[in-house]
Amino acid sequence: MPEQSEIPPRKASLQRKTSETEVTVELNLDGTGKSEIKTNIKFLSHMLDLLARHSQIDIKIDASGDLKHHIVEDVGILLGQALKQALGDKRGITRYGYAYIPMDEVLARCAIDLGGRAFLVSNMGLTQKEIEDIPTTLLDHFLNTLVKNSNVNLHLEVLYGTDEHHKVEACFKALARALKQALALESITSGTIPSTKGIL
């Protein structure tokens, strides 16, 4: 691993306030998975707790707003921007990550590239209109907004399974584990940027 003195602290703290929402996000990419999540949408908060725990990123989010759509979108915007800011010039990172996560009858797969090209391929296979207290369309909207604002390439899918809650939970855990792998600092890179271009 590159010397810690060579890598600036991988943290970010951002705030977004509009006529529709007020959101604050704090990230520490080199944390222990601690989370303080308040979104007023219980299922979204649960998924973000899982994202923190299984990626070992410390995440603090405080979000309020008029509509679920606006809260989900603005949390995705700010979380994506915070991830991008915390990564800095991406010196020393592994860059790529992937994970398979089982949850009972469900198997989910995720692959991620932190190389700066925003693209989402998502197939969670959801058939219900809602899960707990959130419309399922907002889950893909959250992922799409997160990807666009963090400039990551994310492929996420459920290979098989039936329970809708399990599908989404397995996907968020797979995203977390893939992200943890991609964020890891590699000794082989000696603090270099993982691209032949010399920039990401």
C-alpha cells in the first residue's frame, strides 16, 4: 500500500439545499463502515446502512424534503458527488471491483469501474410496484443518479431469485463489496494512477 502521507485523506462533506429538499452527506472512504442515515424513507435508509457496513465506508446522510422522488434523487446526487470528491485523483486505487452476493434464494452480481466513465446497466428483476415504503422505480433512479454524479461504470443484476426485498438487498451488498474492492489502495501501484492515460 502507498504510504498514507502520499495519499490525501479520502473524505468529503457536502450540502445541497433547494426549495424541495435539504441534504447533507459526509463520507470517509477509509472508515470502518459506520453509518448515520436519515432520509425519512425507511427502506432507502436501510439499503444505505448496508452500503456503508459492507463497503467499510463511513457514511453520514441527513435528508428531508417534500416528495420521495426528490429525496431519492438529491441523495443520489450528493452521495455521487461526495464519492467523486473523496476519490480525488484516484492515485493508488485498485479501480475495478466485483462481487457475487447470495441472499437465500437470490444471487446478485456487481461489477464496477471507478475510471471516470459514467454508465449504468441495472437489472434487478423487480416486478412489484413498491417494496416496503418506496416505489421500485425510484431504486433504479437512485442508482442512475448516483452513477452520473460519481462518474462510475456500474453493472448490477440479479441472476435469479423471487423475493423482491432480497433482490434489492443482495444488490446493495454486492455494490458495497465491489466498491470496497475498487477503492482499496494497491501496493503494486505505488501511488500511481491506474490508467495508461495517466489520469482518470
